[in-house]
Amino acid sequence: MPLRQVYEKTRRIIMVRRSREEAQRMIRAIAVLLRNTTWKCGRVERLVVTYMREQIRRFGRMRTPVTDMLQHFKLKGKQKSEFFDAMKRLERRRIIKIEPF
């Protein structure tokens, strides 16, 4: 199920609720940093890329579990859904890759 749907007649974008299975799949996934850039990124996207950069610098690992990021940022409710949206945007821009665990 897509995050947004566009109505053809009115050209309006609405947010669609993510299914529980899709959210659980995202939580169990591993994010891989492909490009070290935050150009034209929002605040949450910058936080994610910066966190992944620090993981590479400290521990030398390119892969970071999404659960680790959720615990680090202490996200709840709407913030968590914004985080998942940001991860999807980064994946669409090919900055990170989300792999199933």
C-alpha cells in the first residue's frame, strides 16, 4: 500500500495509513548507507544519515538495524510514522537501501 495516493480528478495528495505488516517489516529491516549526502534532505532525513555516518565512523559498519535507530531517537506515535516516511524517501532517492532482516 503506498504512503500517498493521488486522486486523478482533483490532483490532491492524501496520506494513507500504513498496514501493520508493512510497519513490522520496516522495523525488522536493516538500513544500508549507499551515499553520504544530505543535499535537499529534511530534518529527519539528516538525522538518519548522520546517525548512520556515526555508526560507520565509530564501529565501521555500513548496516544499521532500524530498531537501533528507533531506540536511539526514542520515537513514539506520529514521530515514528514520520521516521518511516523519511526512511522511504531516502530509499527512493537511493541514499539508503532497506534490506529485509
